Amino acid sequence: MWKERIKSALDQQCIDNRYRQRVICHAAGSSINIEVDGEQYLNFSSNDYLGLAHHPRLQVAAARGAEDYGVGSGGSPHVTGYSRPLAQLETRLAHWLGYDRAILYPSGFTANQAVIKVLIEKGDLIIADRLSHASLMEAAILSPGRLHRFKHNDLASLESYLKRYHQSPIDSTSPHPLQLVVTEGLFSMDGDGAPLEEIAEITQRYGAILMVDDAHGVGIVGDGGRGSCNKAGIKPEILIVTFGKAFGMSGAAVLLSEELAEYFVQFSRPLIYSTAIPPMQAVILDETISLLESDEGEARRQKLATNIAYFRQEMEKMFTHLRAALSVELNAELSDGSIFPYLIPSESAIQPLVIGEEKMALALSAALKAEGIWISAIRPPTVPPKSARLRITITADHQEMMIDHLIAKLMQSIKLLLREEQESRREDNRAGANNA
């Protein structure tokens, strides 16, 4: 029976410590303070990096947009949903980011999938960074093209696939097969950036198309917040920007040439058959760009950068103290570092604290929630096995005292959990010795 298959899959998620649950969060006035089940938490899991989701200017723009245009688009962009605010936003995005055209999509997931769906035919090659977003990987796997995943940020690995393709082309139904190289400006789970300048050079040398998903970079880095590609001085053929992070909203856009844009308008089914974003949303996003370009936008980016640097500096001190304390208390049994958490190097708002086992990551997340701090545990398959983590996100709205409080509670909770884990291992070893 099909119900048994569903039940079995759900049961296995619980066994593997991978069962996902949605919680109802209420953010009143700021994304860094949330309420869940009547309890207040300091939030270190928000993607609202610049703290714009509750900005008064954007709230005024929302009210103005709703009054002038209503709250819905009323149709797909190819019927009656392509309103003046949408057209104006596309034009402004294209000008702001240095492209001929921009095309709006309801979400970053949809935009990423739309690119793969519209471009890839049988015989085409997709070469994607191994840590590319799930939306890109899913679309690539389901496409008629061939997918290769190069080692994360490994230029030699990328070039080896392009070289191999040029030496032995895939049989193609198209007279003009293409190779699409896919990467991200900033990676969502590790927080590190791609070597975009070098990737662009290799891609161009082999005549391939470069697609960069800059969901976590646009608004944050580059001149006036123009993103990772602007910062690297490159212009990929296809640039994806999303509005659910620094913009404090939702939705996405694909930036591309005039000819490619017309190709999308003619053949992109996710564009043709989806309801257009509301004009009210476009009004808000247009105001957001103005804010990002302003002195206030620059000040918020600087505050975010300062907070990130402070967090990493204080975490390094915390790890030093923690290792010293535990090496004494546990008789240096942690010398191999096998169960000691670590921060992945990252200069972005995403600061991943790798724990290892799913149960340990869940336990640490729960311990912090008991202290009034909200940080979600990220587990496989979102991240590789044995690399479950707390995905800590720093925002411009956080204050130093909040970061200090987080680090103090992290040290307290990690110390307790490592003691418990070490005692559990000792008991297992004693039991094994007794059974020998």
C-alpha cells in the first residue's frame, strides 16, 4: 500500500535525526527578535542580513503600492500580470547591475530552475560546483543534459570537465550544444565565496556560459551592494539575484543579455505559466534599491561587516578558552579534535559552526533555545554526512552585547555537551571491555 511507503519514509527521518518541523515565528519590529510558542528569542538564523524587512521606508512603499495597485497581479506576465511597476523594476535592476535586461520570477528556487529548464537540451553539459543550491542540482538532474559536479571551488576540477567535453563531445540533438558552468557568489551553507574571476576566465576560454547565483551576495558586497560579481569585476552571461536575503523581501530576477532575455520570454515555462509577482512587491523592491544605494545602505553594510569581524574574533577567543578548559577536565582526550566543533572560514553573514553528528547539532540547538537564543540546526542531506551544523547568521541589527551573549551561551552549552559525549564514549569503551 502506498501509505506504508509514506509512513516508512517518515519513520526513517526520525531514526536518522533528520525529521524537519516548521515552527510559527513572529518577528515584531525586527528580524533579530522573534516569538515562538509565546517565548521570546534572540534570533541568529535570519537571512534579513541588513535588517530591512521592517524598515519604515519599505513599509510606507508597501502601503503606497497596495493603495495604487492592489495586492495581487491578477495574471501571468504574458496575460495581464506584467504591470508598470514590474517593468520599471526590471529596467532599474538591469541598469543597476549592468545588464541589458532583467526578468522577474516569484522565487530564487524558481529562477534557478527556470534557467536550467529553458537552456538545457539533450547533449548539453552542466558543470556545477558540488555545493550549489538544491534548486540548481534538482533542475540539472532532471534536465536532458549531462551533469558533472566539480569539487567545491576547485579550478582544476572545473577545467578537467570542460577539457574532457571538448576532446569528446556528447552526442547532441542540437546543432549548437552548450556547456553551462554553475556556481554561487556566496555559498548558503558554508558562507564562503567562489573564485569568480578565475572561474569566469576558464569558462570564457572554453566558450561556455557562466551562471552565478548571487542570492547571498547582492545587497551586501560590491559597489553599492551590487554583489559578488561586481566585486570580482566579472559579468557572467546569467546572473541570479534574489530578494529574500539582503532585500528583506521575496522573489528573484535573472539578469542577462537582450537576446537571451527574449529567448526566456518566448520559452521559459516557469515565467509564462506562473502568476506574476504583485505590483506592490515591485514598488517595495524599487524603494529597496534606493535604500541600498544610499548612505544608510552603506552604513548598514559597514555595520554588518563590523559585526561579522567581531563575531569571528570573539569565537576564536572562545575556542581557545574552551580547548584549554576541556583538555584539563577530560585529560586531553580531545587531542584528535574528532568531536570538537569548528567554524568554517567565512567573511560573509553566514557563519557555520560544524558539529558533526546530527544528534549533537540538534542537542546544541535545543540547549541554546533553552537560553533564549534561536539558531537552527542544519543536517544532511542539506549538508554532507558528518557535517551537521548550526548555521549562525549575523545581521546589521545585532549589537556587540548580543554577540557576546551568544558566544557565552555557546561556550557553556558546548562544554556541557562535549562532557556528556565524552562520558558516553567512556561508558561504551567500558562496556566493550567488559564484553571482550
